[in-house]
Amino acid sequence: MEVTELVDRHVLHPEGDLTIFEAAEFREALLMLSKHEGPLELNVSGVERVDSSGIQLMIAASHDGRLAITGMTDSLRDKIAGIGCAHLVKDYEK
């Protein structure tokens, strides 16, 4: 997972699964993203599966208010809502 620099923000665009098996790599990528100044974006449009560990990392990363989570599928929104965390993850496309 690489951080891409755009004109007005830095973006992390993970692909595939964000489960317990990818949690360590996802955490490291989020830490790299958070080291950049200014607005940050987590584009999850390429994520196929996510479990509670991936959702926990998204919540933790978005705590400081600089991280916009974009590209959420209905399935991901439903999963986040289903575990009672919809109020903790701001969906910037809704």
C-alpha cells in the first residue's frame, strides 16, 4: 500500500481485503499516511472484504478529523453500521 500525493491531499488507496490478516500492513500504511501534513484521504473503493480489525483501524485513523474516507460501498457502510460504528466513521460521499 502506497501513499499518493495529490495537489491538495495525500491519499491511501488499499485494494483487496482489510481483515485481520492484512491488519499489520494496513496499520503501517495508515501511520505513513498520518505523517503527512494537511488533508488526508482513505479511498476504500478497491477494498473487497473488511472485518472488524480493518474497521477499527479506519476509526482510529480518522479520530483526529483530518482523514476523509471515500469510495465506501453500500456493503461496507452496512457492515460499519451493523457493528454500531457508523457515527465514528465519516463517509465523505453521503
